[in-house]
Amino acid sequence: MSSSTFIVTFKRDTPQDVIDKHMEEAKSKGCKINHVYKTTTKGYSVEVPDDAVNSLSMHENIVAIEADGEVTTQGKALLKQ
């Protein structure tokens, strides 16, 4: 079974118990928590089976649920020099 990885980001003032509850709900639906973020941002990385993608529910404290991907600090040149 294939899966996708997402980053779930919460508002800075979200209590940790609210985040913990959201993670438990995700795990109960077959998701795997990969990493929990608590310093510069609040949230977690989660691996979601493709047939359970809709199990990541929005919550009033969630800022975003985004597909995880590679981030670089250098842009790629689009034009040949």
C-alpha cells in the first residue's frame, strides 16, 4: 500500500494537548507520526496511507496541512547562460 507524507501545522498558541489529541486521531485511522515539531513551529509530520488521506481533519487551530517535499535554499536556473 502506498502512502504520502504531510506536515500539519498548528497556530503558535495551540495547547499541546490539542495537538496530541489530533495526532492520536490520525494514528487511530492508520497514519504514522514521523516527527513532532515544538520549537520554531507547532505541528507534526505524518505518513498517511493513500486510502486514508481524507482522515486528516481540519481543526480550528490548524494553520495548514501540506504535502511534505524537498525544500532548497537555492533556486534552479531556468535559463542557460
